[in-house]
Amino acid sequence: MFQCFFVSYLSKYAYTHHEESIGARQPAFSGSNKHQVNVNISSNQYELTRTLADHCSCLSSIASSVPIENHAANGVNWANLRLNDLESSHVNQRIQCLLAIARQIPSFTVEQQKEIIEIIIHRLNKEQDGDAKAMMILLVEKCSRYPNVNALAVLTHLLAELHTESTKVKWHVYNCIYHISKVRAISISLLSLLPFVFPHHATMTEMQVQKIVSNYARDSDPRVRKSALDALVQMHLRGCPLDLAIYNLSVASLRDDYEEVRMGGLNLMGVLSSLYPEHRMKLAHEEVNETTRLIDDAFNKVCDLVNDSAITVRTKACVMMASYQHVGPDMLSQTFSKQIMSHLKRRLPRYKQQQKKYANGQIPVAEGDIDVESDEFHILDSGACGSFIHGLEDEFQEVRNAAIDSICELCMYNEQLTKKAVEFLVDMFNDDIDKIRLNAIQSLRKIGTKSTLEFDEEQLEIAVGALEDSDLLARQATHELFTVVRLTVPISLTTLLDALEANTKRYPMDVLSIYRCLRDVGKRHDDYVEALVPDLLRLDKRYLPKEANVENIMYTAYVILIVNACSSNVKMLHHLPKYIFRHFAYFKSKYPDCVPDLRKLYKIAGIKLEGDVDCLPMTFSASAKKLVAADAESYMTATIDMLQVIKTQVERNELSTALLTIDVAIRNFKYITSLKPLLVGKSELAQLYLQCYQIVIKVKQSHSSPTYASTAQLAAASLLKHSYTMQHTYLGLSKDTLYAAMYFRILANMIWIFGILKQLPISNNNSFSVKNMLLAFRQRVKLIQQEFNFGDDTILSQLQQELSSAIDLPTTNKMALLHSFITSFVPLDICLDNPVKRTTAEIILPQSNPDKPFKFASKYPVKLHLEVDVFNCSDTSRLAIEFILPDQSTFMFWPAPGHFKQTTPYCFKLATSVELSLSPWTEPGVVIVRIVQSFEPDLTGLDDYIIKYPNHAALNNNNSGTKKTTSCVISEHLKYRLCPTTSNMTNNKRSF
């Protein structure tokens, strides 16, 4: 093992000598040292018979006098270390600074090493905290390992720290001294041998160091050979140029008996082939005088290790093949053929062959006999012959995976390799390991983005078999693969459509992915689609065309295929029935990313749709758009003014008139949404505010009616829910709007209290319940005052006083005084000047299935894959997926943060999977899926009860096993029908 250490150290010295030749800086603490010796070495003394002690003694003297500069040319940015924190009075800041220094130690330059040692030792004398001082001593120990550091100066400062009272500091000091002394003791003991070993003066060059290390690559111990090969690679990484003569050493290492040595030989060969790729090498055959490039020969040697006995070597070889992107195309083609190609063979002249036989003492062939020996020979070894085939047929999945990755990488740079690669990668679709199948599909799709793939009928049959895979990722990857494939015969398109139709029946959740697939298939196969249009649309020249059902899944797929084919061949538009143009417009609005720009398409084709208003959405010119936008702004301003009219009517107690005005205002805000989408957030916020207004007015109208007890709690639930929705599902709210939402919550609590009191019988035993409700109400007021800094709000202060008085003694007069808050309440104004955005979510997958319930085995959980688009969300950690099961129990699922992929600022794409463990039932049932945003209410238990009234008991049955949360719904409800079955035929169809 000492030999391994010595070889590694020699590589470091070579790097030092290389740096010194371009001007190395002085070492840190470079004071005088009586042990520094100038050593000169004669080149003829480096014989193979030199003992290990000779080289160690040489190394010891050189290492003590020559600095080793770090390979990071730029060093470390001092600003990132924040060295000023070492002078901080806070211990935590000093410790954080020391941790930052420790992380950057490998990147320091020699000058920075000198400075950092001086800074740490200067601070070491001042430091009082034991933990910080111990960390400094650890840093000193790490830095003292550099040969250019004067250990004597470091040792002097460490000895001064032995007077401390801290046991921890003393232990670290002794430990540091031990490590320093251990290295120095060996070096000093070898110095005495120098006069006897090196009587002459010379210098050791980089080539001599490489020669020494190369000699150890032939050592009898495989560990030494491995260390020698690694040392040569490290010399390259440190900036020392490697000699081309080492190439033969790497070739010999590939035939070593030990796996670790062959791995080291692969690494060294990779380095040399990148340094000298175009170097011409003479072939090893004496019969021809030809040369080959080094990179071709190295690639051939690497390919030969694909058949190695060790799995790690085979995997490494397959991985390295991807880096040989500039190998000749003939050599790359050989990797997919198990026969030596003709361009890699040479025919030996007959007279040379006869001379060779006589020279070897062979008997000439008698007349009439056949000479079975070949007169050909191979100019290179047969390592590359079928190497990728062997890699793809390997029994270990790691090797097969690495081979697929390398094929993909090489095809990205060599298009002529694509055709052969397709044949073998398609065969990998039948692999037993799902990861291999998925990697093969994705690799082919990646290759197809560089050059179009061509599938014949046999290859297509294998590819469509992947659509039956139970793994969703594999099916989606197959859909994406078909977008870059060109089918060679028209009949293959029919086969593909049949397979996709079977896919929709077996996995209905793949419909959107299939539509996107057919979008690109139509663009690439417009000639095939044109011939299939009559069959796809069921057209017959003898009869008038019958309009199909636009809700049919396969009809939608055919229309998407046809319209995209028309974008490549506009002549097809003239042969389509008129009704299909309306369907084009309908599908453009429903699947905008699957249908091309229709107006641009019709303009190219020269088609005018006169009288068919429904065929296309209405568009405006630039001047018309400006007029519409200005009209929307003025209309918005006029509608906002109506809010003041409503407030005046409520103050005058004109409640019926105010309700009519609210209806008109809500209708106006909905119309504004259609005029200008930018005003959607403001319009929806205003509508929510007006709905709260309606509840307030209706409570005022019914507070003295006999039905108040039954309606008050429902009104309080709606008002509280709208208040929290205003506060937590809108971005960009002004303070005025938040104040208005807060006052709505206070009013909701007051309404709920009196709704409960109306239901309680008159009894002295109810005073305790009333007092508890008032205490909770007062707590809410206090929390709101603290949250919004409402300490000087006169209304809330007066309300708190009245509550305190009623809590002490809830008399009729005091309760009537509290009730006057309801009758005199007027909502606060909101500000709609800010660009308000509402947090919403749209469930893309799964899609509703009212007609075809999904059948599943009741004894297994149902796995549901969801894709959701989230808009205007500032914190995705508060988003959850809520399931309302057929028994009305709820299940809350919290997606992992990694499942959210940001698409634009504040917008995300959620892709996740959920397993539902359902209680057994026999009839088809509906599971409601919706996206919710959680929030922290003022009073958790009370608000949750009020919001869910009167269904609190049913909805409170939470199966998630987590703590209860209060939330707002931000998406439409998705109704997904499930049908349980006990049949075994659905066991393989449980994955959505």
C-alpha cells in the first residue's frame, strides 16, 4: 500500500513541477528551514532496478522545497467567504464563516492558502469560544497538509494553545500535532540517505515522472497497477500533459486479469483518445503499411470490453462509447454488425502467403486439394464488431441501459447511424424490465428530434405493443415517439389508428396524449391521410354526408388528424364536407394546442366562409380592438360606481331596490369578463363582494321573521366562506378590500350567534353556552385587531367592550345592543384599482366519464393519475386534492413539492398519482375530485364548523389520516364514476 501512496504522490509532484515551470508563487510560511535541501538527479539513475526507498527519499526532499499549487486557476472569491464575520461578536456567525472556509479549502490557490492560514492563526490567539477554537485548529490541520506550508511555524502557534483550560481544544491540538509530526518524521528520516543515493546534480522532468509511474503500472500487485493508472489520470487533471507513449500502457491494461486495473485502463484510454484523436498509428500487421487514427483504435479497444467478464467493466465500456462521437462512420456501422465489413479487410498477395507458409515450415497443398485457409486478414481487432448488439443482449440491465444511452448519444451526432439503431432499439420495446423499455422509447424519440425515423410494418407492430403497457409514462412516451416517426407504407397508418383506438378504450385517461400524438402524425402523413378521409369520416359519394357526433372520442381524433394533415396539404380542404368546418372551430376552442391556426389555414387555401358565422370565432381589427378595450374600461368604471349607489340605498334602508341594483351590477361584471380578459380578476372579486352584500341585505330583511333561526346559520356559513375566499384566493388585494373581508367575518359570527340563540329554549341553563359563544367571538375580534393593527378602530373597540359586558352578565338589553350591530351594519368599500388575479386550477386528467364507469377490483386500491394546471398561485404547499367518496367521506391528498413544475410566474403544472382505498360497495358510484387551497382560519374549530354547516358531520369524516384543515375550492368539481367488481379480469387494469 505504501507503493500506491508513493505513485499518487509522484503524480502530484509532476503537477508541481509543471506549475513551477510557468512561475509558481512562494509557499505560505516560507521561512527558512534547515531541512530544505536542493536535490539534482541524473536521468540515467532512474533505472527499473532503483529501489522504492530511492524514490521516496527523492520525493521527500523535493516535496519539502517545491510548492504545489492548486489546480483551481481562479481560486475562491473572498466575498463569498465573508471573512469579516470572524471578527463578529456572535459565535454563530464566526462558526458559519469557518464552515464556509472549510468547504472552499480544495479550491484555494497557493496565495490564498498563505492568506487563510495567516488569518486563522491570527484569529486563533484572540478566540475565546472553545467550539470555534476547535474548528479553527481543525482547519489548520487540513491546511497544514499542503507541502508548501511551513509546519514549524504552525506548530509554534499550536503549542501556545496548550495552556487553555478547555479539554476539547487540547485534544484537537494534540491530534493536529500528531498528524503533522507523523508526516515530517518520515521526511526527516529519509534526508540522511540523500548524500549516498544522489551524488550527482540534475532535475526530474515531467516525462521522467511519467516513466516512473508507468513502470509501477506493470507491478505484480494489482493495487499498485491501479494506483499508477489513476495517478496518470490525475496528472492530466492537474494540467500535466501526458506522453503519447503511455497509450500502449493503457492498451495492455485493458487485458489485465483484475477488474480494477481494466477500469483504470479505460479511464486512461479515454483521456489519451481525447488528447490525440487524430494521431496516425501504424497498424500492427506487418503485411501492410497502413495507418489508422488513434481515436478509431481506442474505440475498437473499448468496444472489445463490452464482452468483459465483469459487469462493471462492461457497463463502463458501454458508457464510454458515447464519448467517441468523432469516430469514423465505418467503425460506427461495424458496432451493429457481427461480421467484419469489407472495408476492414485486406487480401494478402498469393506469393507472400506462400512465403509465409514456407518460412513456417508448412507443407504445400497438393494439386487437387483445397486450401481452407483464408488469404484475408483484419486490419483491426474485431472488438467493434457487433459491440452494441452484445451490449443490448447483455443479461444485466445496467449494461443494456448504458448501451441504449450510448446509441442515443452517438446517433445525435451521426445521422447515418440512425437507420441501424432504430432496428435494434425497437426490439428493446419487448424487454422484461420496464425501465429498459421506457429508456428505449425515450431514446428513439430523442433521436427522432434530430432526424426523422422510418418505421416499417414489422417495427410498427412492435412499437404499438407498448401502448398496452400498464405504465402511464411508457404509453405517453410511445405517443411522443409516433410524433417523430414517418411510416413507410400507407397501410401502417391504419394499423396505428386501430392501436390508438384500442388504447383509448383500455386507458381512457390517455385521450389528450393521443390527440397530441395525432396532431403531429397528421402533419407528417398528409398523403396517407388524404386517401383515408372517406373512410375516417364515412363519406359516400352516393349519399349526402351525415354530420357526426362531436363528443365521440375517435371522431375527435380523426378530425384532429385531418385538420393537421390539411396544414401540410391545403388541397384537402376543398374535398371536405361543409359541416366539418364548424367542427374545426369547435375543437380549436376545446383543444387549442391540437388544432392549427384556422384563419391562417383558410387564407392559404383561399377559402371564404360566407354566412357561416359559427365556423370561426369572431375577430377584430387593431382599431376595433382598441375601441372594445376602451369600452370595457369605461363600462367597468360605470359598474364600479354602482357600488356606491348600492351603499346609499342600504343606508336609506331601501333594501329591495338595493337587491335589484346588485343583480344588475353582477350581470354587468360578467359581461365585462367577456369583453376584456385582463379584467376577469377584478370582475370576479366584485361579484363575490356583491354576493356578500346580498347576504347582508337578506339577513336585514329577515332578522325579525320566524324563519330567521333556520336561515341565519346558512347565511353565516356563506358569508364566512366568501370572506375567506376573498382574502386567500386573490392576489394583489388592497388593504381596503382586506378590511371589508374581515368585517364580513365579524358579521358572520354575530349572525351565527343569534341564529343559535333563536333555537335555544328559554332557560337559565343556557347561560353557560351563551357565555362560551361570546368568549369565542371576543377572541376573534382580538385576533383580527392584532392581525390588521386595528387597535384604534372605534367600531371594533366598542364591539369588544360590549362583548366583555355581555360576557359578565348576558342580559336582554346587552344582547339587544349586540344585535343592533347586524341591523346597522353597512359593508365597507373595496378598492378595485389593483390588478387583481384569482387563484384557479383546471383538472386536465382524468376526464369525466358519465357513460363509461371505470371498472376496478374492489379488493385493490384504485390508482388515479392527475394532471392539473394551476394559475396565479403564490404558495403551492397550500394546495391539495380533495376526494369526496361515494359514502360522502372525504380524502385529502397533499402532492409533493417536486410534483409541481413551474410553467410561468405564479403558474404551475401538477402531475401526481393517488391511491384510493375504497370501502366495498356493489353499485357504480361517483368520486368527486376538486383542487382546494388550505388556509389558517381565525378560530380553527368554530370556523370549520360554521363553514361546513349543515353538512359538518358528514364532511368531517376524513380518511386522510392527517390533521383537519380548512380550505377553499379553486377548481370545478370533476365527477369520476367507478364500478367495483370481483372479477379477476381487471387485476391488470388498476392503473389510471
